[in-house]
Amino acid sequence: MDDYPPPRPTAPDRDTRASAWHLAAPPAVFLVHFGAVYGWTGLACGLGWAAQRWGGVTVVHIGILLLTAVALAVLWSTRPPAEPEAPSEIENPYDPAERRHFIATTSRMLVWLVTVATVMVALTSVFARSCAGGL
Amino acid sequence: MSSAYDATRADEPITDAERRQLHEVWAQPRGWRRFSEINNSVIGFYYLVTALGFLFAGGILALLIRLQLAVPDNTLLSPETYNQVFTMHGTTMMFLFAVPAVEAVAVYLLPQMLGARDLPFPRLSAFGYWCYLFGGILAFSSLFFGIAPDGGWFMYAPLTTSAYSPGINADVWLLGIGFIEISAITAAIEIIVGVLRTRAPGMSLNRIPLFGWYMLVTATMILFGFPPMLLGDALLELQRALDLPFFDANRGGDPLLWQHLFWMFGHPEVYIIFLPAAGIVSMILPTFAQRPFVGYHWAVLGAIGVGFLSFALWVHHMFATGLPHISLSFFSAASMLVVIPNAIQFFCWIATLWLGKPLFKLPMLYLVGFFSVFLIGGLTGVMVAVLPFDWQAHDTYFIVAHLHYVLIGGMVFPLLAGIVYWLPASTGRMMDERLGKIAFWLLFSGFNLAFLPMHWTGLIGMPRRIYTYGADMGWSGLNMASTIGALVLAAGFALFAYAVVHAARRGRQAPDNPWNAGTLEWVEGIPLRKHGFTSVPIIRSRYPAWEQPELAAEVREGRHHLAHARNARRETIVTTAVDARPDYVLALPHPTWIPMITAILVTVCFVSLTFKATSVALVAAVLIIPMLYLWVWRTPAPVGEVVDAGRGLTLPAFVSGPRSVLYSGVTVSLIFDAIAFGALVFSYLYLFTVRGLPWPPAGYPLDDLATAGIPALLALALLAVGMLALRLLRQDRRGLTGMAVAVALALQAGAFAALLAWMRPISATADAYGATVWTLAGYAMAHLAVSAIMAVYVLIALAAGRLSAGRPLALENTERVNRFSALLMLITLALISLFPRIIGHG
């Protein structure tokens, strides 16, 4: 039976925070952006700002585009660097190489998924030009 | 306190005496005391049996609906009874069967899959289970007294307000379901902390069995999805009981607010049901493909993607309510986007089969049922995400067909596959192949015969929820086909239930790993033990049964961790969240009646409220407080400073702060609480956008800032004193700590009174604005009361010498709740007092 090195004393761990942040940030950005777009549209349509235009584009759409630009900037700033694939045979069960590769790869794919989702939501609302309907 | 390692003691096997003690400590009590058991593998079993019982009960209601609709102009049921039956069918299936069933599978199997002796809060799971059982029985039995809910499973306002539903039927739903949801939340807390902190050493995030990942996402979704509905429940009940007009358009409310709050829960609910089932599929497929899962990263991505995108879909249930087109457009986009992560999961499953050597055994048959049925449900889902189509199909039988293809295909078939697959692990016996196959074909053909025709009945115009129809409508043949299909489906379920009972009693003895599965739960042989493994295994791969061939013998011989119960205590190893390094040894509680008694008191409280017996409800509520004190008091205290965790490893017996699972549990609870408060803030802002300026509306003068300043100052003082108390305890100045806590108590009382005085001039019933403002303040006041109850406990614990600089956990958590309450107060004050000034109150 293999021995393994003793576990590290469990002081707050930078890796833990980084992993949680990388996995949670993209969904959080999407939800905040979605909520902000929905809230902005509700306010603009509810309070009558939707009729105001700037350079031919309505205030609602300008707001959505700005929110989307900010969301994408934040999203891509959360993208972790790529990590090399770990060797297939590992001795130490606590070797973080495999886990780092997993978190980095999954987080980077999440950033792409959220980018597609954020852009698609923003584009469809930009193409829909009207506050018609109720609230 | 940190861990230590002694390599010279790294290979000691378990002795016979230790093995015996391990079994004794974890054995279920006998006789009546068996119901005081709190071990998750027992509670999970109770949960599953109860959920399947409700599936059976809900199925009988479905048959009644189908018999009523079999022929035109039928009068088998009265219209009133029919309304109650279809409402209770939906309610039972969604709240009493589907969510509890997936949670049941999780709490039953997760300890074994993760390599834990038990999940971290077994009393919480037991409490949740008893709440679910009592609440479920009470809600369902209302049918027999003619007081069952009759407003549809989504209980739309204004139909369900007291003006249009004057009886107590709607109250039964609102209070009953609110009560039952407690169990969902307790299970979510248990699962989140359990998956993150009680995994076997070495099971880093990239080695968690996929079911663990799916359950982690699901439990997080419960955490975010359930608060809006619980809040909606509370608001509607407040309107019914106290005339607070949240949903009354004549008094500034909006019926659509209910739909928003309900569907913020209701849509994620679909995925809360589906994702665990997808997790089951992802566990079973690699076994029968005889290879590791293809695209583990992608499957995790898919689960997380579905999880967060599902929160952007709620309005697609409201496409026909007249929302602005611009809002509809991005909800429509999001509805289509959710196809991407779902498709990713499908492709992973296909790839696993494609690259493997599939064996077509009984569980696979049920998975084929899942693939074909769920695929159709998914495709019709894309159809109804398209606005013009949805406007045509909305509230017709097309939607009934779609949702049954999604829910039965996406949840029931995988659940049945899971039962067949893990039956040997649970009972040590195999299901009869022939019985299982006949049951499957009855289920599959019956299901399709029942629900496929509903697509056509919907497209030719048959609306949902109608009591009967005329012979001239042209729907008779299709409805008769659906009814025959429902009867065949029922026969399939009956045969399946028989096959399970038959297997458990007289089934063929199963070998140790009958399917040659690779995941951890199969490693030490079957049937599974209440304490999990003889020694808590060290994991090096995702499929330890395949890739660590020496593991089974080592674990059985007790050569890994914690192969004993030396202090005659139930214990498990807590590991770090990311890399699963051993962190400390958690002492778990032994069987106790406290969770059941607390659940009984909560039941009395809710039932009394339903029947307007306020004084009885108040007595029950007051009695809950000493039960909670007792609960915390009886939390096992550590014996000594360190525990020998076996294999040469010594671990701390106690930790405080963020390392403690209790700390994590409180964090998860506060997140839940914050989401509920967020939903209340949403309601306030929603009503504002509906009304527009002036805000506050006419008749509600803006308060003067000086009056709002008093509770704000008290909240700030509360923050400061709370932090001071904790600092004093960390310096072990217990007397001064007690004084600081006493001052905090006085401040809580003062803040409560100041909020009350501030609210007094505002009418709660004249306008929805007043109702919302009162509810916001009431929410903050309720938190002040909870903080005060916790502060009293801290004083008792200080007096008894149970709190010290080294054991500050109770005060740490009390202080966090105190901080949260003060924060709620400040946000409430800002929202009511500052927000109107910022937007120019008109």
C-alpha cells in the first residue's frame, strides 16, 4: 500500500478561493446581466423612458448595450489561464495538478457559454423594438 | 489545531473488537426507537418510500382525471371535486413526489458515493423528513374532507384570493406547501455542505462522482429557486388572512406579481427535478458502456449551465400575460439557449455509449425509455419557447403533453432505472429480469398512448383543466386513447412496485458488484452498510472500483481512515472543499427524538394557522424555541483535542470559523435568507415599476429622515456590539462577552420597537405600497427576534461554560445572524426612505 504525504495544515487556502471564484463567476455575471437588463427594461418601459432617443437609438437599447459591454468585460477578466493536463499516473492523491486542469478547463468553457448566452439575450432584446404589451 | 502524520503507524488493520464496536455504534435502534434514527441512509430510505407512496396516491388522482375525461359529458366527478383532484394531482406530483424523491436518492446514496460515514447534519435531514411526512399527509388528506386546494397547482391570484376562493382550500395549499418546502431546504443545506465537505480524502473536485456534481447544482438551485415561492406563499396568505393587498389591482397591487414569484421557482423546479435524474443517468451509463464517462468536464459544464440558465426562463410561462415585447424577446432567447447545455449532456451520453461496449441489461432498458421520451419533451419545449407558437398552444393539452414528456421522461424513467440499478446495493438482491422488462414495456407503451394523443387534442383546441367537453368537439377518440394509456401506465407502475418487493424478499442473491460498476459505492460489497465503509477510503480516481483494484481489500481490512468508533461515537472525516484533504473529525449525533418532536410542533403551528387557531399556533411556535435550544445543546461535544483518524493520521476533534461545517451550514442558510429578502425587494420594485411615480403613492407621505435615522443608528450600534462580543470571547474575557451580548439583546429590542414606531403611521391594508413596506419591516423585525433568541442561547452557554476562546462557534454564528439582521434593517430603511428621494418621488 502506498503512503502519501501528510495533509497540509488547513489554513485558508488560496486555491480554494480561486476555484470557487472561477466556477461561480461566469454564472453570476450572466444572472446579474440578465437581471439588470430585465430591470432596466422594466424601468424604461414603465416610466416612459423608452420613447427617448439618442442618435436614433432608444435609451432602452443603449442601456442594454452598455450593460452587455460591461458584463462581457467582467466575464473575460474572470477567465483563468489554461492549465496543462496532469500525468495519467499520480502517486499523491492530493496532487492538485489534475484538479487545477479540471477547474481551468471547465471555467474557460463556462466563460464561452456565458458569452454566447449574454450576447444572444442582448441581441434579441435590441432587435425587439417595442415596449408594446403591459408590464 | 492542525493535523499530524506518523508514517510508522500507516498500515494498521482493524481489530475484531473495533469492527464490532463500529457496527454497534451505527446500528439502528430497535422497536419504536427505530423512528428516532437520524442516519441519512435510513432517513433517505424513509424519504424514498414516502415519495413513492405519494407517487402512487398522485397516480390514482391522475386515473380519476382520465376516467372523467374518457367520454364526453361525463359526470363521474362533480366539477368541484374535479378541480380539487387536478389541483392535488399536480401538487402531489411536483411537491410531494418529484422533489422529495430526488432528494431521497441523494441523501440515501451520497454518503456511500462520497465515502462519508454520514452527511454532516443528520438531525436536519430527519427534521426535514418528518416535516415532509406530516405536511404531506395533512395536505393530501384534505381531499377526503372536501377542503383540498382547487385553484390549480400554481394557484394563480386573483382566483385564489379570498374574494374568489373564500374557503380554507387555498390556505391548505399555501400553508401546507410552505411547510413541506422546509424539507427541500433542509435537504439542500445537507447536500451542499455534504458534497463540499464530507468527501473521502483525495476525492478532489475533479473526482466527484457525476451524481454528486448534479446534486450540488440541484441543491444550489433549490437554495435560489425556493425562496421566491415561499415569499409568494407568504404574501398571498397575508392577503387572504390580513387583507394586505399585494395582488389586488384595485389597491395598487398586481396579480402578475404572484406569477413572477411562482415561476421564478417553478421553472428552475423543472430542472431541480431533471438534473438529479441526469446525474443518475450519468452514473449508470458508464457501467453498462464498460468505460469511464466521456466528457466529464463537459457534463459538469452542462449541469452548471442548465442550473444558471434555468433562472432566466421564468417568464416563458407568462408569454400570454401581455408583458412588453422587448422583455418577452430575451426570455424567449434564454429559453432556446438552455438547449445548449442540455444538448452537451446528451452528446456526452451518446459519446459514452458510442465509445464503449454497451451491455443491454435491465437498467439500460429504462434509460432507453428516458432518452426517447425526454427527447420528445425537450423538442416540444423548444417549440413552446417560440412566442407565436406558445400563444397558440398556451393552456391547451399540448402543454400537458409537453410537461409530462419532460417530467416522466426526464425524471421518472431515470428514477426507475436508478431503483433497478441500486436495488442490489440496498437489498443485496436482484430484480427479476422478466418482471422488470414487462413492467417497462407496460410503462413505455402506456405512457406514449396516454400522452402522445394529447399533443393533438391540444392542437385542435382542447384547453387544460376543463371538467368535461361536448361530443361535437371531436376530442372523444383521442381522450379515450389517453385514458386507456393511463390505465396501462398504472398497470406498469403496479407491476414495477411488485417487482421491487419481490426482489427485496425473494430476489436472486446479488454478487458483490453485480454490474461491475466503477464508482465508490460498490467498492466494499453489498448490501451497503449504515456507516458506509469499514474504513474511509483514500481516493485516487473517478472510478476507484476499476482503477484502484487494491482498494476493496484495504478498505475492508480497515487499512484506511477512521476504522473504529473508539469513543463509542459516530464520526466522519471532514475534508477541504477543493482537494478533499482531511481537515478534522466531526462527531455526529446519535439517534434522537428532537427532530421529530420539533417537526410535530411545526406541524401543529401550521395546521393551527390554516384553521385560524392563532393562539394554538402561537403556543406551538413558542415551544419550538426550547426544542431548538435542546437541539443545539445536544450537539456532540468533542472528546479531547485530537482524534486518531487511522493510517497514522491525527486530526483535530473540533474547529471553529469557516473550517467548521456548522459555519458552512449557517452560511448556506443565510444565502437562502438573503435570496428570500431579495425576492421581497424585487416585489417592492416591481410594484413601483407597475405604478410609476409618484412613489410613495398618493396618501402615503414621505417619512422624515430623522425618524428613519433612529432604527438606522440602532442597527449600526448592533453591528458594532456584535463584533465587540466576538472579539472579547476570542480574548477569553467571558464576563465582558456576556455583558456585550446582553447589550446586543437590549439593542435588538430597541431596534424592534423603533421599527414598529416608524411603521405605525403607514396603513398596511389601504394600498399594496403600505403592505409591501410593512412586510419589509416585518422581515427585518422577524430577524431581530431570531437574533435575540440566539443571543439568549449564547448567554446560557456562556453561563454553563460551554463557550470559550477555543470554542467560539455558537457566538460566531449568532454574531453572523445578528450582522445579517442589522444589514436587512439598513437595506429596508434605505429602500423605503432613500429610494423615493433618489428617483424623485414625484
